[in-house]
Amino acid sequence: MAELEHPLKAEIEAVRAAILASDATITERIKWKAPSFVHSGDDRVTFRLAPKGIFQVILHRGAKVKDTKGFSFQDDSGLVEWLAPDRGAVTLPDAKTVKAKKGALVKLVGRWMAATAS
């Protein structure tokens, strides 16, 4: 993160800090040159920071594809564009959007971590 050059770097760092502060069981590692948040030993949420103008938060159930039979997640935030039943993206195009949606995003991440911890 120290070497990151991105127009939303301050906002990315603020969201990163908020996610880590929201739950002591969430840990972090760097994956594909971006923060990836881990719960119960598996990556669950990964930032997408490339191309440079994009900041996305990707919700997933780990690096390997898992059977989605029986899996469901109710998204009441309206933030997620679902790419598959167990993979979604939240796109934050500018600082104003990040500021307005940060609280809802952190709650969404917490709910996602809990729902995918099995």
C-alpha cells in the first residue's frame, strides 16, 4: 500500500482501515498487489485497484470455485453487482461515492464474512 499510486488512495486506505477495525477476526494479506481480507483462513473480500481509475471491492468465497447449491446471500445494501451467486463487485468510482457508502460497505463486508465462514 505504501507504493500504491491511485487517485483514490486516501479513500482506499480509509475503507481498508474501517474493514480491519470492524472485526478482530478479519485479517489481511496482499493479493494481486491489493488488500485481501481473510476470515477463517480463506480470502473473502479483495480490493481491485487496477486499472488505476477503478476501486472495486470484490466479494467471493475464496480462490477456488465452490458449489453454490444451498448458498444464498441476501444483499439489502443495493451496492453489489452480482457476477455469480457467490461473487459480487462493489464499484466505487470517486471519493464522493466512497465517503457516502463506506459505512454501508463495511456492514456488507461483515455480513459477507459471517455468511461465508462455513
